[in-house]
Amino acid sequence: MEYAVGLILIAVSSALINNFVLHYFVGICPFLGVSRRLDTAFGMGCAVTFVITIASLLSWVFTYFILQPGAGVSVAVARLFVTVEDPASVDLSILSYIVYIFVIASSVQFVEMYLRKFFPTLYKSFGVYLPLITTNCAILFACLYIMQKVVGAEEPWGIGQALTLAIFAGLGFTVAIVIMAGIREELDFCDVPGPLKGAGITLIVAGILALAFMGFAGMDRGLERALTADEPPVHKAGHVPEFPPKADVGDNAPRPGNAEGGPR
Amino acid sequence: MANDGPTPTERFLRGVIPENPVYRQLLGMCPTLAVTGNMKAAMTMSGAVLFVLFCANVITSLIRGLLKPHLRILVFTLTIATFVTIADRFLAAYLYRMSKELGAYIPLIIVNCIIICRCEVCASRQSVPHAAADAVGQSLGFALALASIATVRELLGAGSWFGVQLFWAKGTAAEQYRWSIMAQPPGAFITLGLLLGAAVWIGNSWEKRRKTRAAVREAGEAD
């Protein structure tokens, strides 16, 4: 039960609260570049979800068995050549960036070959987006995030948590880019000031979208309380201090209008 | 082949404003948005990018005769990843708090399009001095762009600059005037969008003035 609650929290937090594009700013290049039309944006989102899942799976396996200090496979290999007294002294984590970028590049390559052979229609619909994904920072960011949760963590993430994070981060990216494409299709009919045309107005729209996604903040805490409570959640006096401090909410609430409207 | 192109000095100057990586080429958007919450983080990031871009450009330029076309992106990426690991370990050893604050954005330099683009466009075709000058110029342009965004965000979001409190100090009544949104993700998007618009507007009006002057001069010579 606790495990399932953990998975749900990871899912909600990676898809909505800490959306990869709008909170961590990774994957901005396709978010700005491929969001002109709805169908291509959706294709890009699906391709990213697909690759991020495979790359995260592989990078979890590499991190857990090879890269982290005292990892099983590396210690076994090291024992073939030298006597290892302290397993934790076998530490390959300095290689992690090189390994991850290699894993990403090769998994994109393999996914491409596999799709071309077995799902030609899907391959055609992905088009040029598949090779482009290698340099998408969202994928590397997911790998690094998983590494952070595995290496030196009190409760190292298992493969379930890593997969949940990857799939829902991909879904969050898809949601963000599809909303963006929908807005940009409508923007074609708007009279945008000349210098802001193109990237400028897209970034401002993205800012307003990020503002909307800030509304999800704190949802994980509420969800956790609702899911783990022994008795059904009822409104008690004890609830009040658990909420984010009132001043915080009041501080943020009037600002959005100010920041949006002020500089224009 | 390198001699008929621009000289190293021209390459250097070009990177700073006319081919500014952020405002003109729209490259490297992730760090531009993510680390510009305050000046210190932005400048640390620029330093790391300068180091990685310089080393990667020089190495790429040195081995440009050996590169096979179909493997070159892989070679670039692995070279960059090596130098990023060095930069990351250096920051973790000497600037621990800054390295914690920047977090995953230092390793994300590996997939920063500026560096791969410069390796591909410039370093893999030109001699070492050209590549080095290009790297320094582009990094300065990047630093300038980051500084402009970080200045706006830090001034409006916290009332400070480089960590020095200028106005809206904490604990005083004026603290409520801070634009807290500027320190958060939406502020980054909106600031960059507006600054980008301003850059395009200034660029256009310069271009127009230059054309008018050229036309006037031509008319004068015709008389």
C-alpha cells in the first residue's frame, strides 16, 4: 500500500506539479520548435514518452548494477583482478554522464531500427523527431534524476519508481506541448506586435502556462494525506497548520496579474 | 582553407552581439531559463560553459582531420561529456553550495545545443586559433545574455544584484513589493520573451537606420 501511494505521488508530481517543461525547463527546444501544429506536437510528445521510458529503464539498470558505489556487477568484475575489501570503494559514478549519453544515443538508434522494421507506419509518423530526441535534455534530465534517487539515497528507488517517473514525465511533456500547440494555432489569427512574433510570444505564452501549472503546487501533500490517513479525512482544527502558511498563498495570489499585466 | 574565412578576432567579436547564441540563434534555452534566478548562479553557469566550450572546440579542431562524417556527433558528445564531468567535479570540490544549487543543470551542458552547434559549424572545419576565439566569443555572448536576464529577475524578484541587497530588503515593510513571480519559473519565461522582443526591435531599428544612411550616402554620391 505504501509502495503504491509512493508511485502515485511520483506520478502526480512528475506529470503535473514538477512538469519537466514548465518547472524544470528541460526539453524547451522541441517545446518551442515543434509546437506549431497540433498533430506534430502530439507525435513529438509520444516519441519523447517512448524514448524517455526506454532510456530511464536502461539507465536505472546501469546505475544500480554498475555505476553506484559498491554496485554488484562492478564489484564482481573487480574481484577477478584485485582483492576488494570494502565493496563501497568500487565507485564508477564518475563515468555516469558518459554512460548516460551513450545509453540515450544508442537507445534512440535501436528504437529507430526496431520501429522501421516492425512498425513502419508508426516510424513514418515519427519522422525526423526520433533522431532529434538524442539531444533533448528532458531524457538526460530523467536519467540524472533517477541517478540522484538511487546513488546515496536512504531508500534507493527500485525499477518501479524509475519507470513511473519516466512514463509520467513523458506524459507531462506531451500535455504541455499539446496545450502549447493548441494555443499557437489560435495565435495565428491574433495581431501580435512585430518584434514579439515567433519565439517571443511563444515564451510569454509558456510563462502564462507555467503560471497555470503552479496551481498544482501542494497537490501531492493533500493527496498523500488523503491516501495514507487511517480514518477518512475530515476537517479538524489540527489540519490548519499543516497547510502551506497563509502568507505564502496570499503573497502569490495577487502577483500573477501584476507580472502579466505590468510590463505590457 | 581557414584563411579565406573571418579572422580569429572577427570570430570572437561576432559571437558577442551579432551572432549572440541566445538572442540571435535561440540556442541553449534550458540553462538560460533555469539558472537565471540570480546573478551568481548565472555567472557560474557561464564560466562552466566557457570552460567546456573552449576545451571541446580546441580538441575538435585538433582532431578535425581524423573525424569520420557519420561518427562525428558521437565524438563531439563524448568529448563534451568528458569536459562536463571535469567541470562538475571541480565545482563540487571548490564551490559546493553553488554546485548544489545548479544541480542537474551542470551535467545538462552535455546536451546544450550551443556547444554541439559550435563544434559542428566552426571547430570541425577551422584551425585551433579560430576555434578558440570562436569559443570565447560565443561564451561571452552567452554570459551577456544570461546576465541580462538574471539582472532583471534578481532585481525584481529579490531586490538584489549579485547577492547585494539594493532595495526591498527582507524584514522591512518594503519586502511586500517584491515580484515573487520573477524568482519562479513563469518569471523566467516572461522575462526572456520580453527581452527577446526588445532585442529583435533594437536589431530591426539599427538595420533600418543603417539602410537609410546608406541610401542617403548613395544619393549624395550620385549627385
